[in-house]
Amino acid sequence: MLFETSPGRRRLFRKGDPYDPGREGSKVIPNQQDVPSGYGDLLSWYDDWCARAMQSAPAADPLLSLKGSGKELWAKEHADEFVARLREGWE
């Protein structure tokens, strides 16, 4: 399976890449017995490549980890009302 990194650029899919939830459980790599003889080392290379990528990847996206933070600030006041209150007294 290929993964589009940017328009016109693709690489092999690896664990951790985003995908359509409808594809959950789908086959990503061939079974060892389905690979022609002489090409089995490619599956080992793929496993090593994915493992190295996972080790060097950050544990979590720092921006995405902010999701939901500060929600208590908006719990009692609508955002438009908050902005209007801040702008009171502006000329």
C-alpha cells in the first residue's frame, strides 16, 4: 500500500500513517509465503524500516496534544460574547 506524503509523492505505508477507518484490518503487506523466492528479504527490510521510523517519530504531535485544552475557559461564555466583551471600550 502506498501513502501520499504530498501531491504527486508517495512512499510505502507504515504503521502510524493516517488512513480511512473503513480500511481497518485491511492487508498492508503480503504474506511471506506469497512473496516470490528471492524477495523475502524485502519484507524484513520493510519491518526494520517501519521500526526505525516509529523509534524516531515523536510520541505525539505537540499541537494535536493541545486539543481540548482551555475548554473550561469557554464553558460559561459563548466565544462571540467573549470577543465582544474584550472589544468593549475600543474606539
